[in-house]
Amino acid sequence: MGKAFLSVRHTPRRIVAGAVAALLCLWAGNASAFDPELPKEPVVKELAPGVFQYINANGRWNSGFVVGSDSVAVIDAMLTPADARKVLAEIRKRTDKPVRYLIITHQHSDHYFGAQVYVPPAELIAHEAVRHHYSRNLEKEFRFRKTVSPKADLSEVKVVLPTMTIAGEGKRMTLHLGGKDIDIHNYGVGQTPDALFIHVPADRILFTGDVFNRKSINYMAGAPSLDGWFRILDRIEAIDATIYAGGHGLPAGKEDFRAYRQMLKDFIDGVKGAIASGLSVERAAAQITLPQYKGWRNYENFTRRNVIGLYKRFQREAKRK
């Protein structure tokens, strides 16, 4: 334990692209107020016996935990150690078993900066690119986080690096917690370069990080691979799961998942259609409003930004051909 056992090199371009993708997709504060279904205070839901999701207020960063007969695995560490201690307190209300693993779904610091609460003694499992990012870009990550979450108290954050890593499309790791198994999957580069998906097969539950969040609009233009994002969505939809627990917002079902995929497609198709029709970027941004997604988290923040960002991205891609 404690050694990276699956590892590949990642190009700087992919790492940078992942950071750019993060740049505009993490404003979780006021954006979530448009969805009245989101809780105003944190709540813990038991998705299945021994499988829990800590659902943060107003669509902020979530966490999860799985309790086996031997130990506990936590999914995502929240933004601050104070946040993580709240999750740990909820775990301790339900079990005194040790937290043996902390699994990070992706590199965004609102899912990572609380890791020191668990590690050590817990093993910290993440994609190899997450270790790369926090080994080399720590100061930039702090500056970025202070910009997008200015009210967050980061003063006690002490970043710990992953002790176990997984990398390479199609790779999988299985954790045995005693009567409860967890499969950790990597499906390649998409919304970020480093997403992991945590499947509890016996209970048909999948923790999706930020690749899918119920009724939530991500910033799309900075994704390392839009095609890869859709391929990953195809892969995780094919997994035997009936509950999708996202990195933000409420747990979801198949219909929510398909609606999210359609939302991504509507943005892309709308922008490509505008370019083909000869619309300027400003005209495209004015006309493509996708009102069917009003009420989704980040609608007000990201609709226009997505249209403009995708328009410029597709123009750049066309010039390179």
C-alpha cells in the first residue's frame, strides 16, 4: 500500500487543458440558487445500506462515503479541512470503523483541499494526473481557488499527495471493504484529463464527480476533449447503475443523466449551427439562450460563456484543419 501501481506520463497540454476546464466551472455559490430543489443546508442521504452522499448546501461540492464491515471509503474531500471534518462527523455518527481510503474524482480543489483530515492514515487514491497537478501547480491552484471562492478559509489547508494512483483509459481498481466492494474506473480524457468513477456494483450506484451533475451546466469550452466527454458519458451510462451521485447537487436517475447529455449536445449543436449560418459570436450569444434549461445550476453564469467559448474553440479547430 502507498505505492502508485498504475502510471503513465501525461502531456503538459492535457494537464493545462484540465486546469482551463476548471477555470470557469467551479462558481458554485450564487449560481445554484436558481434550483429550488437544492438543499439550503447540508444533508446526508443513504442511497443504499452503507452507501451515503453528503449533499452540500446550494449545489456546492459534495462528498460520499461507503461503509463496509471492515472499513470506510470516502469519495472526495471537499474544499477545506473544516468541510471535511463535517463529513467525518457524519461518518462517526454511523460507524467507528477506520477510514481506510479517500478517493478523489478529479483535480478540482473544491473536491481535494480537505484531504489532510483523512490522510494519513487513509490511503489517498486519485488519477496520476492529479498527483502531477498538485506536485507542480500548487501555488497556481491556491491563487485560482482564492479567486473563485473568495470567502473560503484556506488558511489551514496542507496539501497531501495521492499515495495510490491509477492512469490509462480502461484501467480499474477494486477496493474490498468487507462485504462491500467498490470499483474505480478511468475512462480517459474528457471534461478533465483525470476523472475517476466510483461504482458500487451491488447497490447499482455510481459516483460521477463533475462529469455529470444533475440539472447543472458545466463550462464546456475548456474541456480537454468534447468527443471524449461524450464517450465517457456513453461508458458510464452503460454501467449497471440506477443512481448517479454527482460532485454537486442531488443524486440522479437515468432520465436526469440523459437530460444532461442532451444539454451538452444542445449547446454544441447550437453553436455549430450558428457558425454554419454565418452568425457573429455576439449574435450567436444573443440568440442561443436554451431557455429549456432555466432553473438549472449555473444557467445564468455559464449559458453565454459557453456559447462564446465554444464558438471560439470551434473557430480555432477549423483553422487548424
